[in-house]
Amino acid sequence: MRKASLLIALLVTCAAAPEVGGQTTSKPAAGPMLVDKKLILQRKKILGEEKWKPRLYQACLQVSPRGTKLLYIRSQKGTVKLRSGKGFENRTIRRLVLRDLAGGQDTVLPIPAFVPERAVTYMLGCRLFDPAEKKIVLGVGVDDDKDGVAWPGEPGRMRGAIYDIEKDKLEMLDLEDQAILPSFDRTGRKIYLLKWDVKEWTGTLHVADAAKLEFEPLKFLGLPRGFCPTANVAMMVVKPKEKGFALYKLVLYDQNADKQLVELPTEGMNAELMGSRQKWTPDGRYYCYKNLKKTQFPNGRTGFTSVMRVWDRKAERQVAALAGAYPVGPGPGPTSMVVAVMHAGNVKETILYDAASGRSRRIDLKHRPVAAAAGRVFYVKWTDNGDALFSAKIALPAEKK
């Protein structure tokens, strides 16, 4: 499919780019250390079922706000019915699993397994946990033929749902479409839910009181991509006038007035805006997001290279861009962000970036980071049993007096 090809093309694009904006960034200095390292899950040791494999990528998991729970995708090879209903085929089947990081217990969510992954990875870019970490808002694949497997997104459908973690109970909502992309707001008292018709490229954004679940359509149309932790505003990916990922824009949305406040700078194909690589700093002032920058190469050709843009909400302007970087998650300081820096398609280094000062400090990490929350970084490390997910506390060096 053309849209999928564009997305794949963007995901593999990563090269050095010149820095732009109000700040300059120097070579990261030695700084934070990682302590209290913990093994979260091992690829071949999950509930005694070696056939299941965790999808240990940033787009395929979400850590809860307090860092006590992990929602992730597991996959295995299996046989499913053809969409025509005639015959079977071998496909990768996926499930959503919730892990308690304190005790290590896994709970397979009581929803159908799914085959297409893209709509679910877009959903994992939403704020799925409420602040108290008692509930998860979801888009669940509709299992039309009752075989336990759904096809969320095109050509199948999804339906909104609320999962109660303590009760292990799923409450289905009335909203249904080809894609359902829901989010809790920063307070957890409201739920924003995007109904999206993939085929017709149209949709509606709804909002409801989380206690009453009576959804009402909004005039504004956009996909929530980060609710500010300190104000009633959110970043939204705005629908293009024509079909195509390249035309999406990123705007700041006023929740109280139901309107756009300002458009953020973007260049080139914006498929990355649909995923998980955009984050607020803990103080809610700075927003970091992966994008492209138009660049003139030494051979005279013009193209796009990858950058992480840093936007100041109070100043309403971009203040920096880090070449080949993307945000992993909020750091331990109020204006800090854990950032991965890429080179030739691989993570070259991980830094702790301070958006207020523009200072970067190298984190003592030689493995691929996939998330950061509650002062910890989550990273993937190769072991004798294959890929494994670890977490570690980010310990800041004592400030010089």
C-alpha cells in the first residue's frame, strides 16, 4: 500500500543534520549513571511459552506514568482465516499484554488477538493509562467471525473500551470505526477518542467525562499526541486536506476552547507524528518531536534528514533541533528529556537533554532505549536468550559547588 510504503521509507530515514533554532548543542559531556538495573522480561521466558515473542520496540509498548506497569505487544506465528472466509493462511498473530513491574506478573488483556499492527501501534502512542494507573482506555479489534482474531484498521474495525486493571474487566463503549485511537487527558477525568475511517480518510474527535462515558463530538479534528502535564492543552496531529501521511501537521490544541492555538514547525513527510516519538518535558513547557529537515548535501542534491525539534510552549517558538535524534521519554528533571541519537540506522548514544539550557549529558548506556518514565530508562539488551528488556534509574551526578 502507498501509505504503508511512505511510513516504511520514513522509519528508515536517519542521517546527520545541521542544528537550527535559538539554541546550539555541544558534544554531550559525561554525566548521568544508570543504577538499580532490573530485568523486566526475557524474550524466551514468558509464561513458559517460548513461541511468544515480545515486540521490544518503542512503537510496540507503553510504560505507565508512574513507571509501575508495562503494556506491550507479543507476537507468534499462527494460522488465521482468510478475510474472504475461504481457506486459511499463515500470519503473525499479536496480543496486548500488561506486566506488573513490581511483581513481574503478566496479564493477557481479555480482547481478541490481532493481525495488522499499525493501528495498534498508533494507539500505543496515545495516553492509555489514567494517572492513577487503575484503568486503560483502548481501541479493541472487532472479531466478526468469532475465531478470536481481529483485523483492526483497514479492512477491519475497532471499538472503544475501558479496561479495569484491578478487576481484570473490560467495558465496551458504543463508538466504533475502522480505527479507534483514545487517550486520557492529564487529569484522567476526561477521555478523548478519535474515530477514523481509514478508507474514506475522514474521522471525528469525541470527548467524554471518564466517569460517565457519554461521548460528544468536537468541532476540532485531530489525533492527540501528548497532553501537557501542567496545562489544559494538547498536541494534535491534524488531518490533511488530501490523503497522504506527508501532509499531516502538528498543532497545539486548547481543550477548554476546542480550538487550535498555534501550528508547530514541520518539514517533509510527517508519518512519524502518528507514532510515539514526541514527548513533553515534565514541567509541560517544552515539547520534543521527531521530524525532518530540508537539507542540501555536499553533492548538491537536496533532501531531508532526521531531527528532533524542541518547541517552547511559553515562547511559542522552536528553540532547538538535534541532528539524528528522537525523544525516548521524560527525564528526572523538570525540563529534561531522555534522547536517543542515531547514526547509520542504529542508536549511537543516549543523552539526557535539558530543554531550558540546551545542555546535553551522555548517559552511560550502550543499548537501545525504548521508554523513559518516573526517573527510569527502559532499554533493550541482547542476552544469551535473545533480546531482553531492562530498566535502570537515572542517577544524576552531584552538582559542583
